[in-house]
Amino acid sequence: MGNLSVLNVWRQRRTGFVHVGTIDRIEATFTYCPDYLDDPHAFQLSFSLPLREESFSETAFRPYFEGLLPEGLPRKAKAARLGIRESDYLSMLGLSGFECIGDVAVGPANESPNETRPKLEGIDLQDLINRLLRERPIEEIGDEIRLSLAGTQDKIGLYHDDTQDLDHGWFMPVGGASSTHILKAESLNGLSCLEALCMSAAEACGIHCAPTGMPHQTDALICSKRYDRFDAGEGKVTRLHQEDFCQALGILSSEKYLQLEPSTLSAMGTFIRDNLTQPLDALSQLMRLACFNYAIGNCDNHLKNFSLLYSENGAAITLAPAYDLVSTTFFPRFSTRMGIHLGRTGDIGDVESADIVSAGQQLGIGKQTVQRIAGDLASSLLPAIEKAASDLEKHHPAAASIAWELEEEAAPRIDVLARC
């Protein structure tokens, strides 16, 4: 184990990793490296951590860095595997942060991702499935992995050879090698198939989504292609920077359901208009996504499920493709309180057409545009679900019945959208 009293923060470029800054755990500060500040191509890690010479206190830097880590049971499992306290987020990040969401790497001061030996180790998908059947955490697939993925679901980042289908061509990234896909293990029976249906339907409804599918060998796994990775040629993977809205706004992951003032949608709309490269497109996309989440019954639409994606040089910042879209009202045990309220309404069962229009106004979108977006969703969602089920049921027979239940669940909310 390296010296964890000082952690170095790196960012990947095509020529290798550059030193961005340092977390001093004794002083409880994060400071950008002077050489990085002098670099004309430098840009901030987060809107909550703008480029400056002065150090940031832990109160300021914690939302971004802790936001790189998993939450809930996956975090507990990671802490147990590393032999550290669950609350010790900096040690956890220092020991597992060479491959994070985005282009950032974090590690002990005496280690550099430029000095590691990245490699890809072949992995058998059926072996992974067998481990899950034995209720082993998905992360235990390899002891050398140094990867940190945010979220509450059991997931792992793997490299996939896209010349092969989703049942083959999987590799474990070791030594800081880059993953290209995220595999998630379902925690409820039918959840993977339900999410695959929702993601496919969202794409058909005009929402830019992370490409998502299911291997044919199992109903217990779903995989998404990482939008913060792209093939740079010759087998090399380039990482793109990203941050979620909790990180950008300086909000701890534990407060991801916080309702902002004057409303969460108002705050997001203002942020988008002030900071994104094509704000009008982003606002329209966010409104369409809000209508879709409402229609399918996705109440887990919190601030960490919306992200910003930076171009390779940081010159352009856009709304990232949608991810983790799934109907939570499909399962009666889950709360019907929405992660982001619509208008002034928090419970999904109380939403009326006026709330949809009000949500658009909070984003700064006119009534006629909201009506057009809501109307498009109302007319296209059911055919999109049916098409997604037809594509899936050849290898996943339960898709048809799950889709039927999803359509029944969504029908009353589709009527609300149609009346906007």
C-alpha cells in the first residue's frame, strides 16, 4: 500500500497522464499544480473546483472526489475488500482511483499512472455469471483492479472488443488500463430486462442515451457502452472528462435528492444556460428526459443521474447521454417521491398536465415547446416499448410480459402528457 497521506490527481491525455493537483490529507486541502495552471490546455476538474492558485478546503473538494466513488452496498463491499473504513473515502479513492468515471486518476503520491503497466486480461462471461449466482460481489472478479465507479448498483468496468457480440470479447482492465463498458448485476428479478427496455425506448423517443444491451447468456446482467471513452485507434482508448450535477454544484452524493431553490429544474436550467456550449439543445433534451422519466415512472431521477461531458480539449461542454433510466414505480416497494420535482409536485401520482408545463417554465422553455415535447413522448412511447420488447424477447422471453406491465403502468401518465 502506498503512502496515502498525500494523493496526486492526474488527467489522461493522448500522450499520457498529466499531474493536475494534490490532496494533502494532513492540511485537508486540494491544490492545483502550478505547472498545470500554466498549461494553456488546462481546464477545471469541476465547476465546483475552478482553476486557481489558492487551495480548496475539504468542504469544497469533497463533493467532487467522493462523487467518484460508489455508494451504498457497493461502497461497503469495496471498503471491506480494501480493508479500510467505509467512511475513509480518500483512502478508498487512493487505492482504487486509477480508472474512474471520466479522465481522472487518483493515487498515492509515490505512484503514477504513467508508471503502471496497463493490460487487459481475458474474462469468461459465464464465470462472472456463476460468481453472481453464488452472490459474490461483482467487483471481486479480480484483485488487481483499481477502478472506481459511482452509483449504488453492483457494477464493474470491463473492456469489450466490439468486433464480437456481447457474449464474448470481454477483458478485465488491470494496472490502470481503460474500460469501455460498464456491466451491472441486477438486484431485483427482472430489473436488467426492464432497464434494457427503458433505455431502448428512450433512444427511440429521441433521447440521446448510452448504448445499452444484455448478453444472451443471462437475464442478470446489463451492459452500457461508456460515453466517456472513445477508440483512439491502434487499440488505444482515450478518456473524456465528465462530472455529474452533484459534483458540478458542490453537493455531496448523500444529498443527491436535495431539492434546490427556487426549484431543482430552475437551478439546472440556469446552470445550463450559463455554462454549456449549446444550452438550448441541452434544455430541450433535459425537458424531453424529464417527460420520459415521468412517463415510465422513474422516480430515481436524482442529481447524480444527470452529467456533463467535456470535449477532449475542454472547449465544449454538453449534457451527457442519458443513463440508468428504469421504471421504479414498476416495483411497488419503491417510493413514489420523485428525485426531481415537476413544477411544485413531488409525488409522481399527483402530477397534472399543468405541472409538466410548469417544469418547462422552470427550465426556461415556453409552453408551446413543452406541449410539443410532451405530445411527442405521449405518441411515441408505447410503440417504442413494444419495439424494444420485440428486439429482446428472442433471447430474453420475459421481455414481452415485462413490457406489457410497463405499458400498463405508464398509460395513465401518458394521458397526462397528452393533455399538456
